[in-house]
Amino acid sequence: MRIEGKLKQWNDDRGFGFIAPNGGGPEVFVHISAFPRDGIRPRIGERLSFEIETGADGKKQAKRLLCHDRTTVGQAAQRARPPRRAEKPGGTSWLGRLLPALLIAGVGYYGYNTYLQRQQFATSADPAPRRETAVPRSAIPEPAAQSFRCDGRQHCSQMTSCAEAEYFLRYCPNVIMDGDNDGRPCETGPC
């Protein structure tokens, strides 16, 4: 059976109070857990509807409270809230699609640059350092006169001229063209 009443006393620090029934009679104990979980703290004088049950300690207490004053407060609060924007069919906005695309492009750019740097390092690293030879620098032609470039060739059989072999021996890493380390490439090949 539901009983109507008003909250007469409330201890907010301890979370309990007492309800005075409208029809008279003794005040009924009420705990904060009996109130609806709507985020609104109980107020003295608030109109309530409740049922009485006996607790574990044998005392009567209010359960299953309905707060009549809160329904209008809750509805007014809902009306005061601005309406949500309706999402367009098709999902997210243009900004929501642009940001992931920029992120993917940035990661790809970083990865490609890292790959290029590693490739340059691998072609410029010389695992077996060449010994200096007694051949004077004037004996090897300068690269400015020719249009050769290091392209990964390493052996004499891949060279087309003696000048190209000399250029590769002097300026390119990982070449295998000077077997006796005298500074002259391809003794049995083009030179």
C-alpha cells in the first residue's frame, strides 16, 4: 500500500532522514538508497509517495519512493536542454573523414622517408674498407670529365670501359674489381 507524505528531516552528510505521512502517525525512516537515482538531492518539504517495509534491524522504513516534485523538475530540465543535432545520413562529417586520411598519409610519408634513408645508408656503407694504395691521385681520372654514377655494379664484367671501372673503384662502395689491391681495376678486363 502506497503512503503519501513529506520529507520532514534530512541529514545529507549521513544519507538518511524521516518522512511525515500526510494521514498522521509516526515519522518513517528513509535512506538515500530508496530515492530515485536522478542526481537530485532530497529536499525538506518534498512530496513523496512510498511503501513501508521492515528492515534487517526490525525497524520500519520507506522503500520504493516516488518523488512527485521531481517529475515536473525533470521534465522542465529536459525541455531546457538544447535539442541534439541530427546526424546526416551517411555517417560522419567531412572533418571526421579528413583527419584519419591525414593521419594515414603522415604515417606513409614518414615510413617512405625512413625507407629511403635506409637505402641510401645501405648503398653508402662499405663493409670492407679499402686499403690506401701507392697509386697517385693524378693517375685516376677525375669524375667530372665522365658522366658515370654509382648504380650498384660491382664486378669488372659489368663495366664498359677502363675509365668507368676506375671511377667505380674510386667513388663507389662495395666494388670487387681490384683483387691484388694495387689501385688498378680490372687487370684482366677492360683495363
